[in-house]
Amino acid sequence: MKYINKTFIGLIMLLVSVGFVSCEKFLEEEPRGFLAPENFYENERDLFTALVGVYDALGTNSETFLARRLHYLTSLPAGETYTPTLSDQRLLANYTFTNDHADINRVWSSMYAGIVRANSVIHRGASVPMNEGLKQQYIGEACFLRALFYFYGLRLWGELPLIVNEVTSLGDVNVGRSSLKAVYEQIIADLEFGIQTVPPTNQEGRATLGAIKALLAKVYLTRASSAAGGPDDYQLCATLCNQVLDMPEHGLMPDYQLIFGPPNEFNRESLFEWQGDRKLSPLGEHSILGSFSLPRGIRIFPEQTASDGGSTVSTVAYFNLYDERDYRRESTFVYEGESFNGQWLSWEQFPTPYPAPCWKYVDRTATSRNDFAFCGNFIVLRLADVYLMRAEALNELEGPTDEAYSMINTIRERARNRNGNPTDFPQNLEGLDKDGFRDAVLLERAVELGFEGHRWFDLVRTKRLVATLKAIDSTLPVSEKHLLFPIPPDELLLNELITQNPDW
């Protein structure tokens, strides 16, 4: 059934609704009902509750945005994952989707829902009587979240309707698409404000100074190779990355497996992560990523049934990017295991014959199915990404300098630490020219950051999406038009000022 997109009507409803679902680590509070914004923002507690509503827009009920739908758009079309069981999502993996695909509509809708909530906090927050420093911090966090939503949207759709004021009528959202330059400038302005107002340490699951600087570095790195690119973008990226790496609050975890899973939430390497822990929110912001990526027919926890898992698997081509000697391979995939009749099977013999990319989104220590399958946070930004961004930016500026090698080799050195037992793989890189180093960084990002929401964006910004996928399957109908997703057709009907992306 076609998903009927009602974004703009929903935005207006959100405007008058302040019944935000609260994240339990932030604030335990009953919904406040339906109030006009001018009657709601009366004190610090009101502003904080509204801010929690913006965080809540990142994902709700294992369904919207980071909780589920965004991953379909960034993993399946990247040749990273495939779905044996979900027919609608298989269209994304096979590049047979059309402009009215339901997941594209849902991501667009939830993105703008988050932007509208952020706009309300930013606009109304200024007049709330409370401690000025804390007020500016809350507004800075909302600016970070608005920038994050717009940055995802810019990379998915290109030019976007830029809505930065509080929405009070349908006329406020019936605007045309702003230029890439204008959207980038708004994202940068929001993040620069956040840098001035958000502290380096904060409560778990909320923005920090390190997260904001890392996101801004990624914005500059992405803009550098776009039509809106500026001459200083690579240098700005490299400088911001260095500032984050110098922060005492952050550092690489000594073992790759210590980065992920509920026992390791909000560790020193994690800069920003979305809470998907069912233990905290049984009916709310839990993650379905672990459940979807469990291997079907292979028992890896006591309560697992033969039908569990298998909705999302790794493609064989992506799995083959990982050398069998690489510790990150066994830390990311289930590629062998015991069947329910006691046979030991390799992934080729699984009932769903693909490696399972589950280890980053499950609790290996859990004793129940729900705790095992529904408790993995989604890490939006972590420090290893910053090392690799700086390596890439330095190479684009000067070629593979000693500092650039140091960045990527630091990540490879950590990968050699297998449960405290050093190995000799992967070895440090050396002797590459600029093109070879660029290729090496892209491969390192694929292996280090697998299934963390970066692969599609990396292939698009480096202009390698079509060639990479065609090299795997020459019959795949992917083309240059797929570098951007289509604007949902319902939006075109609701807003005559919006135009469609080329060839859609």
C-alpha cells in the first residue's frame, strides 16, 4: 500500500503539540498535553522538555529516522546490506525503486518533523526566563540537531526547502528549494553557534562540543567535493578534526569490540549516539537494528528461535572487503555458527546464505531475547571517523604526509589488538601516492565503520557509487540520477514551489 505522506500537515500539528515523548535518561515527565507554544515555554523545565522532543525526533518506536528507516536508504543502496525478506526494501538494494517509495517518504517526513521541533526551541527559547548560560546551551543543542537533520537531507536530496523560523501556518512551509550553498551555510552557522554554547561533557545521549566539531568537520569534508565547495574546506576539516583529537574527553577504545553494544554505551570514543535501549524505554526509542541483523537459523543466544533474524544481511561483496585476518571482521559479522539441529555451518550454509552483520547492534552479555536484540544504540559519530577524516583531508591538501599516515595507521594499530593479544594484521601503510592513499582511506572507512551509516555517503561524495556497484554487478540499473533520492511526489503536490531532482 502506498504510504501517503502528510509532512506539512504533520508539521502544523507538531507546532501546537508539546506532548513530546521524553527520553528516560534526560527527563521523566508526563506529557503536557496540547498547548500553544506561547503558553508552553514559561520556564527552564518547559524548554528542556521541548529540547527532549527534538532528540526524540531522531527515532521513535523502532520506526522513524535513526530507529529504522534512514538505514534502509544509506545501507541497502550502498551495496553494504541486502534484505532477503523485505520486498519493499529490496527495491532499494536492487535500484528498482521509484519516486514514491515509502521509506523515502518517511525519512523526508521525519526529517522535517525534527527540524520543526528544533525551530520551535530555537525561536521560543530566547524569551524563557532562566539561567542564561543554560538557556544558550539548550538552544545550541537544538541548533546541532537541526544541522544534523539538514545535513542528512542535503546529502540525500541535494537542495532543500530551508525552513529555519517557527512554523505557524502552511505558508511557512510552502517554500522552494534553497541552493546547496545556502543550506550548507545554515548548517555551518548552526554548528558554529553550538560550538560557542555546548560544553565538552554532557549527559549521555546529548550533544557535546566534540560531537559538534566532528559533525562540522564532516560537513566541510563533504562540501569540499560538491558543487558548493570552497577553497579552504579540506583545511577547515583537518583543523577541526585535530581539535577533537586533542580533547581530553575523548580517546580510542583499546579494543574494537569495546566500542559497541549496551555494556559500552557512551564510551570515550563515541561522540554522539542515538539511544536505542529497550531496557530504558520498553515501548519507545528501542532499536530494531539488532533484531534485523541476527543470523537466521543460527543460535547465538539462548532464547533465539529458528525464525529470528535474517531481515538484513551483509552482501557477499561487502563482506569480502574484510580480510579474514582482520579482527574487525569477526567483531562485525556472524559468518559461522551452530544450527538448531546441532550442525556447525559456515555462512554459505546458513538458511539465509549471507554473513550476518549483527555484532554492532546487540548486547552480547544479554540473557533474554529482547535485551539481546533490541538494545543497541546507533553511533552517529565516533573518534575513529575523525582520524580517517583528518587523514583524507591532509592527503587532499598535501598528499600522503607523515601526519596523514599517522592518522590511518593509528586506526590500523588498534585493529591489531585482538582481545589484548597483538597480531601483525593489518600492517601500517606506507609508500603510497596521493591516489593510492585516497583509495586506502576509503577502504579503511568501509572496514572500520561498516554498518554505521557512512558507506553510501562516502561513495556518493567521492563520486564512486555507480562504478563501485557496477563492478560488483554490471546488470544493476544504478546511474548518476541515483546520487540523489527523489523528492516524494506528495510533497510536489502539496508545495508547487518544490521541483523534482533530475531524471526522477
